[in-house]
Amino acid sequence: MQKGGNVLKKKRKSPIIILIVLIVLVGLFLSLIGFITDFLWFKELDYVSVFFTQLFTQLKIGIPAFVVITILADLYLRVLKRGYFKKVESSDVANEKLIGRIGWGMSAIFGALISYAVAGTLWFQILQYSHSTKFNITDPLFSKDLSFYIFKFDFMNALNSMALGIIIAFAVLTILYYMVLLSLRKPQIFEKEEPFGSDGQSDYDEHDNVRRGNFGQNAGNFGGPFGDIFGKVFDAMGGSGGFTKPNRSKKQFDNENFNQLMHIASKQIIILGVLFFLMIGVNFFLRQFTLLFSQTVGGAVYGAGFTDVNVTLWLYRLLMVLSVIAAIAFAMGILKKKYRVILTVPAIMIIIGLIGGGAATLVQNLVVSPDEINKESEYLQSNIKYTQMAYDLSNVQVKTFPASNTLSKEDILNNMDTISNIRINDYTPAMKFYNQTESIRQYYSFHDVDVDRYMINGKYTQAFLAAREIDENQISDSWMTKHLKYTHGYGIALSRVDQITASGQPDMLIGNIPPVSEVDEIEITRPEIYFGELTNNYVLVDTDEEEFDYPDGNNNKYATYKGDAGIDLNLMNRVLFAIREQSLKILVSTNINNDSKIIINRNIEQRVKKIMPRLSYDSPYIVTADGKLYWMIDAYTVSANYPYSEPFSEAGYNYIRNSVKVVVDAYNGDTSFYLVDDKDPIATTYKKIYPDLFKDFDKMPEGLQSHIRYPNQLFDIQANVYKRYHMNDVKVFYQNEDLWDIANEIYGTEQKVMEPNYYIMKLPGEADAEFVNTIPYTPKNKMNMTGLLAARNDGKHYGELVLYQFPKDRIVYGPMQIEAQIDQNTEISKEFSLWNSSGSTYSRGNLFVIPIEQSLLYVEPVYLEAVNSSIPEVKRVIVAYGDKIAYKETLSEALDSLFGSNSTGTEEPQGGTIGDQTGSGTSGEMTNSDLIRLANEEFELAQNAQKNGDWAGYGEHITALQKYLQLLMPEQGTTQATNPAANDSNGQ
């Protein structure tokens, strides 16, 4: 009968067990969804080794750590149990097998938690430590190679913190295990027997449930396999454990009991206490190195200064010694049961720490500050030297530039490569224009405008270009539309930075859909953009539903993806991605077939961060090469542990290099990391860790190599650091005698700090024009200009920094002084006031400081925007030279005004730069095809003005249209015609 009952119970339990197992398996599967799909994505990119680097490293650390820590913890608990059983008398008969199982369980949990924490937090620091690359530069205080601070210090510091945490965890484990032992084998030191009936009632009366009628309700006895454990825990807490004991015990705990317990656990307490104080000593040992990348309050030096070296450093060393003494005192105090001794040394350490902090403050204020220049001299020298090295400013070429006003017409003609690339258009107006005229449909958008250089019709030319992407917020919210239909953007818009149309808009060289190129050297054969800055949705390709390709008049063109991107959607993968994307449609859609693929992580910024999160990234820029579109992203290596280097960010980073260029194929999604600076130890270390991720720069296709840029973000950081750290003389540096500022300008209508700008120019002393970025300096709180910092971008000169230093014995006008002259010019201020009062708004573009030969030229475009129009137009160009200002409709006219007619090689220049406003003529003459194109352009602009309610602009464009049409009439038409703008300067 009993056997049948057991069988019945087992049958009842079986479904429950199966259900629990299924729930566990499903939970495990769901928790692995992200891991599996990420693996499939890294496999698609051929970066499986990159994906498994973290996992394998964590396993290599975690598994041995788990085994070792678990075994050590179990041995430790066995020692505790042996000592407890040896020194503690008890009338209880303990279940040693049960205690052993509990010990193993506690050890395993303890080992798992510790190893998980170690492997999860230290894995990359361990890789950096083991793959570190020497800087071959030592710090001036401890004479350690800088690789110690960059790659090893953080690991050692984290290891020390981890060790302190493990010691505390062992202490907690000890307490918990003793609680288990006390519960399962109650020591007699807690018991004091009382005689029978001492409280006037027999214990039998109290516990005799039979007499009370409480059959089977003994409160102190618990049934089941754990009943003995719970019953003894109940006893230890002072509860009744049944009626087996004739005498009642009361829980007693006094000093004698405490001393007995301390004696039982003395060895374990000594070990943990000694290790704890030794780790405190290691902490002070490591803390001394932090003096190299911190600053004394009120001190003049970033890094270890006089007070740090002579007071704080010795304070840390004294505390290190005291930590060892504290460890010894702790052991002696436990052994001799003199527990006050344990706290004596730590108390002394606290007092010495407070005294040392106060002494450091006194020394800084009473000894250093009165003679700071002499006391801090050698440390300031280190501050200057190491900051310059950290920001790659040690090799800035300093060249004197006379800034003399000796520029002539011949000089202008000899520098036409510079003049013809002066940026008349601006980023913001260009982007507005692109979005108004080149977006074609409401669902297309240009996220931003990038600047780069190309060979355009045989000339090295600076150009604006932007990618036409799908704005996912502007398409239908249906699943099919977002993920199957509108899968990609299409093409780019490209215009020269220096040429404008008759109406003051960018003159497009590549535009429309499909892309139409007027550039001989650029033909885009693969315009589809599946990966971009706005591509945030996953898409499904090679489905039964054709993808929207591009609009074609009133119809649409459709296409099927022919690229290599995507993860095959077999049944298992459909299940995985349906769960990952929380979309059942991936699983049930009939449009998905055996050839279908899913493309994920299409946002290029998120894409590169997911592949290599250890780098910092700049904003992407679009590039066209060999008929395809690519994204290029500048990646930085940074550190906060470079000795004596002043930080550039709130995060404390004080070292930076642009050592990596990332290229993403806009069609296939191929993501390549190229190492462009193999002298950067951090990048070299990363390459050692991820050998399959980083490629040598010479593996980058030549068509892309010509488009790498010296990033403005890095250049801006360097320029700001160089404001102070260009001073090499310690006394000059300390007194800030030659402190600089980045120059200000009027941008729009507000004053702001200038940002680096890209140019194509022939630098003074160089033979050819090149792509550079520059930024001007002024003395601190002054407006005159003191220097111009330039970064070279091309070929073997890439990354070279050149400072053109201006004379200090006379005034060289700075940007704000030129802006003041513009404001004081009556003609200019009158027209600005007139525009503002007529319902339009003017704004100023960037002020460009351009060195030509031995002189400086200042150029600033002026934009006009109707209140009811969203497209600014270039209306005037201001050119300043010396004390003269020219304010004309075109750059050519302004230069002619300053240097004489035909200064740019054209007799009647009317264009945005040196030619006509369309860039098609050189002497004001146009062919019939030019006139037809201009007429169409004016017609489109008139329509846009009409839509925007800009009736003044509408009238201007219609008038210009009529003139072009008149020139095309048979009685007046010839193979060439005169540009009407050349005869009517008010036609705009």
C-alpha cells in the first residue's frame, strides 16, 4: 500500500519536474537570443575572432578562477568546520554529510560570484596588460615606461580593489558558515541549565502536546528532510525543540562566550585581517602613481608638483609601512586577545592621514606659493614636455610669417588654386538647399553636408557632398513599408564650395535621381545606400516583394538587392530574429523565402561601436570612389593616465591619437578598420588583441586613401591645448605671458569662437595647393592676430602641423577687428539695415583667413534669406585686405576692386569665384545649352519661391528667366550669348 502511494506521488511529481525543466530551457534559450544573433552578425562580417575574443578571454579567466576559488573556499570552510568541531563541545549529533554538502554549495556559489565579477570586469584590462606596447618614454618621477600607466596601472588598481572585495566576501562567507555550524551543532557555551520547575511549571507540562491535546503540533519539530536543520536553527534562536530535553535552556551570550568564539575563529580572522591590511598597503603603493595625472589644489602644475613629491608621496609611503605594522598588530591582538590593539594602528593611520593632508596644504600655501616659480620649475618643465607629447604637439613646425601688405594682382593670378577654392557656400545653407531641391520626395533627407576634395574636370577642387537617405520618420509605419519596401537611400548631391548659381545657390555638379554627374572623373554606378546615418531599422532583402529603388516621374522603379550583406533567414534564424526584433511577422510573412536575408545594425555609428567599442568615434562623412559610395569615420585612441599631461575633457582624458580610419561600404556594409598610425602604442596594442580586425593602411584602396582627412575634432582639441602649451620657457609659461585664444568671428549675427575650416590652398613656401585645415589665434583677451595653425591632409605630409607666427612688433588684424571694420562700413551697414527692414534676414558666413604669399586675405560671404523662405542665398562677398574692404556680388568683383581689373584672369567676372555664376564661362559668354540650363534653373527657383510665398524672389527669378529666354530667340540666338548678369548687376 505504501509502495503504491510512493509510485502515485512520483507520477504526480513528473509533470511538475518536466514543466520546470522546460521553463528553465526556454529561459536559457531566450537569454541566449542576443548572443546567438550577435554571433551570426559578426560571422557575416567575417569578424568571428573579434566576437569570441571577449568570451574566450572571460572563459580563460573565469573557469580557472571558479575552480581555484571554489576549491580554496571549500578547503577554507573545511578548516573552519574542523576547528569548530575540535574546539566546540556540543551534545548535538551533527550530520557531517549535510554540512559538507552545504559547504560545497556555499563554496561553489562564492566561486561563481567572484569569478564572474573578475572575468566580467577585468577581461579587457588583462588583455591590455598582456599585450602592452612600450612607449619607450619614461616618467620623470618613478622612471617607469609610460606603458605601465596606460596599460597596467588600471588593471593593478582594479585587482587591488577586487582583492579587498574578496577578503570582505570571505569574511561574510565565514560568518554565514559559522551560522550554519551554530544551527546544526549548537555549542554548549550558549546554554545555561535551569532546575526543574524553576518557573513554577514543569517542562513536560510546557511541551507535552498529548496532555494539551495538540496532537502532531509540536511547534519546534519540523518534518521532512530539512526538519532537523530548521529545528536546530529554531533552538539556536531560543525556540523549543520538542519534549526530548528535560531541562530548559536559556540563550546566554557574555564576554566569556565572545572570547570563546574569537578563539575558535582566530586563525581565519587573522588571515583575513592580515590580508586586508596588506591590500590597504598595496592601495597606498598604487596611489602614489596617481600623483602623475592629478593636480594639487591651488597648484600650478598638472602632475606631481613640489608638494606632491615632498609631502604627499612620503605620506603614502609612511601609510604603506603602517599598513604592514597594522597587519602584524592585528595578528598579535587576536592571538593575545588584546582587541584594542587591533584598532590602535588604523587609528594612527587615520590621524597621520589627516595630519599629512593638513601639512600638504600648509606647505603648498606657506612654502611653495611664495616662491612658486622656483619650487615648481622642474615640474612645470615636465608638464609642458609631456602634455605636448600626449597631444602630438612636440613636432609643430613654427614658421615666421611677415603678414605684410604687399599682395599684388600677379600674386593673385599665381595663386588661383587657392582663390578658386575659397568657400563661398556654407554648410547650413547648402544643406537647406539640398533638402529643398535635391530631396526629390518627402521621404528623402540629407542628414548633413560634408566637405572633401576631388579632381573635378581636371582640377583639384574642394566640394560639398551629402548622402540622400530615407528618413524613416517620413514613410508609412506599416511593417512591410519599413522593413521590406523602403530599404535604402539613393545617391549623393555634390557641388563646388566656390561656385553659385545666378540666384546665389550652390551650383550642383552631381544631383537628381538617378545621379547625373557633370564631373568627368566621378561616375556613380552603385548609388544605393543601405548603410548610413539614418538607417536605424532592420530590413529584409531578396524577398518576394521588390524593393522601392527610386522615383521615376509619376512612377517608381523597383529593384532587388544584389549585395553580400545580410544573414540567411532559414527557419531557425527566423525564429531567432522574430524574438530579437519582437516581430511575429518575420516568422509568418509569406514574402520571406529561402533566399531572403535580414540586414541589421545598419546605422554606421552604432555599427562600428558594436564591432570595436574601445575606440572613440567622430562623425561619418560620405566619400565616392570607383563608382561606389563609402562612409569614412575617424576613430581615436584615448587615455586618462598619461603622466603630467593636462586633460582636454571632463572625462579626464589627457592623451589622444587619430590612429584608425574606418571605412563602411554603403551598399554591402563591409566595415574595415585601417591602422594609419603604427607609432601609437595604444592602437598597436589593440591590433595585438584583435589581429583580424585592424588592417595596415597600405591595404586601403588608393581611391579611398586620397580622401582621408585630418579630423577637425582632433585639430580643435590640439589647437585649444596649444593655446598655452606652445610656450616652452618655464617662466613665460608660469606667468602666462604669451597665452593665446582661439579667435572669434561673427557667424550668422552672433559672435562665436571660430572652428577649424578646411581649405585647398598653397601654403606659404610650398609649390602646390593642398587640402588643409586651419584655425587662427589671438593673444589672450586681445583681438589682433598672433598666429595661424594649419594641419596638412595630403600624401606624405598628412598629419603635419605648421604654425605661422605673425610679428609681435606690429598689429596684424584679427577676425573680430575685420568684423568691426565691416560693421563700421557705411555701405555695408546701410544694406544690412535695408534687408532687415524689407522682410528679409541677412547672415554672415565663416570669416576665412587666407595666407597668400607673404600677406593675409580675409573673405566672408553674406547670405540673404526671406522671412517666408527657408533657403539662404549668397548675395554679397566681403574681401578685406589691409585697411581696405571690398563689398561686391562676387568674389571676382571684390578682388578686382582691391587689386585692379581682371585680377583673377577674367575680363568680366560675375561668378561665385572666378567665373560666371554658373561656373560655365570665363568671359561672360555662354552657349545655348548653358542658357537652356540656366532658364530651367530660374524656372525651378521661381516655382520654389512661389510655393514659399517669396513673391519678391519670384519676381527676380521670372525676370532672369525672361532674359535667358530672350537670348534664346532665333533673331538673337547665336552659338554664344552674353550673360545677362554681366550687363545687369541688379538682376539678382
